[in-house]
Amino acid sequence: HNLFKENIHMKIIDLLHQRPTLSFEIFPPKKHDGDISSIYSTIDELSKLKPDFISVTYGAGGSTTENTVEIASKIKNEYGIEAVAHLSCIDATPEQLIRIIDSLKANNIENILALRGDYPKGYDPINAPHYYKYASELNEFISKNYPDTFCLSGACYPEVHQDAVSLEKDLQALKKKVDAGAKYLITQIFFDNNYYYRLVREARIRGINVPIIAGIMPATNSKSLLNIAKLSGCNIPYNLSASIERFKNNPQAMKEVGMNYATNQIIDLITNGVDGIHLYTMNKPEIVHEILKRTNNILAEFKND
Ligand code: FAD
């Protein structure tokens, strides 16, 4: 596939200043899957949908860390699609960070989602030695060592991050992250749009004025959905959980449940002026295709907003 376009230079925030964005998230294949080439057929399919950017996770859910740069580089340099590389700092040393950020820079990648990261298995957050405790410190580290090089972004939590004692405290931390350099935010998954609207409202009141992109996950597999909801602490509204209960043993029916649910969330978010939609693709382009097919005209208007 030679989809190489001219090498675009684009910081995501410049795009967000022009119009809302549609983007996808993928993860590097897990270690035991060996070969990472399987991800390229996923990117082939996703690229046909012309997203504004594709983001690549970093060490999340047991996947490898070393492939993030390689995959993000392919997206940017071979497919001509803007890439956002996730990067986490919780168990990193400054030297490790420099090594990765240098290679992002060398590969022309201009956008980093700067995260604290999930705690590694068995990690003791109180006693384990660490250089960095919060994502805002990673933002500061990158801004200081690579001035004006990257467009940084951060994660935010419509239903409050699990370690935070209150919405208020979580928003204070979010303000620090934005002040430390995060130019836009992407939300954790949510299935009740009211949490997203609350986050935006409360953030704006506290002077957090950067774009807040909504992260949407099509809940097409009942087992992984329940697992992810548990891990991320997000609520499953009654109408969705009732459908899961009813159709959990019928994978095809569950796919329809998840796709239709995500489609309705997206329509409602666009109706209400969302800054961007970020689809957690779970590396399943066929589901993304279906959702976009159902929202073709809506998305065309959205992209012109
Ligand atoms: P932080 O912003 O540091 O917040 C963590 C907690 O600390 C919060 O409770 C916050 O309120 C509190 N806090 C922050 N700053 C302060 C402060 N200065 N003082 C006191 N309290 C503070 N994980 C991965 O490992 N790899 C990935 O690729 C990945 N991608 C993600 C993408 C998105 C869009 C999202 C929403 C999450 C992603 N995660 C990923 C998960 C993320 O790493 C976890 O949710 C992690 O627990 C928190 O990361 P954070 O960057 O939001 O942390």
C-alpha cells in the first residue's frame, strides 16, 4: 500500500481550532500475538474512513510499549494521517522518556497524549520508587526538554478518576495538567452523555477552556465491556445493561446493541456541540465502518461545524 501523501505537519490543536475532529484509537497487538503486522490491516481499513488523527496506546492493558513509536510512525509517514502517540510516566526514568521522545521526534510525530499510566501489575503506588507521580509532571518534562516541539494533550474523566476523592479535586488536578501544557483533552469512556456534559460545564466554570474530545467505545462484546467498565469505573445505564443481559449469549445481536448505542451517543453529542469524537476502536475497523455508515450525513455536517 502506497498511501503516502505529502508530509503534513499538523498539531492537533490547530485542527481543533478550525473544527471538531473525528479520531480513532488503536492499541499495539499484545506480546503473545508476536508479529505486529496484523495492526496494519486494521490501519488500512481505518485510513479509508479519513479520520483527523489516529492515536496509539502505550503499554495499556498489557500491550507492549516499544511498538507505539513504530506504529505511530507508519500512520504518520506512510498513511499521511496525523498520529498521536500515547506516553505514560508512572514507571519511567528520565532517560527512558528521553529515548522514546527523541525517537518520536525523529519520526516526525508531533502529538503526544501525556499520561500517568495505569499502575503496572503488583505496583505499590506509595512505596515504589518513582520519578513521576502525575501526568502534569510528564507535560512539564516534555515542555521543558522539547520546547515548542509537541502538541501535548491529556486524559480526563467524566465520572471522576478512581483515585480522586471528589469531582472538585479531580478538576483541580485537571486544571494543573492543562496549565502544565495539555492543549486539549480526551475523555475516558462513558455510556451516559450527561457525565460528559457535566464535565464540560464544571471544567469551563474553573477556567479549563481547552477542547474536550469525547471518547466513545462501541460496547459490542459483553464480557470485555463489563471488564472495561469495572476497570475504568464507568456506569452502565439501565437500558444498556438490560440489553447486555438479554443478548449476551448472542454475539451478533450484542454487536448490534453496541453499535446502535454508540451511534445514538454520537448523534446526541454532535447535536449538543461536542468538540470532537474519539472512537475506541478496539482494533475492530468493521464496527467503526458500520457506525460511520449510520452517521454519514450527521458527520458531514459535524466536520463543517
Ligand atoms: P493524572 O492526570 O496524573 O491523574 C491521576 C490521578 O491523580 C487522578 O485521580 C487525579 O485527580 C490525581 N492528580 C493528578 N495530578 C494531581 C496533583 N498535582 N495533585 C494531586 N492529585 C493529582 N494508560 C496507559 O497505560 N496507556 C495508555 O495508552 C492510556 N491511554 C489512555 C487514553 C485515554 C484517553 C484515557 C482517558 C486513559 C488512558 N490510559 C492509558 C489510562 C490512564 O493512564 C489511567 O486512567 C491513569 O490511572 C491516569 O492517568 P492520567 O494521565 O489521567 O493521570
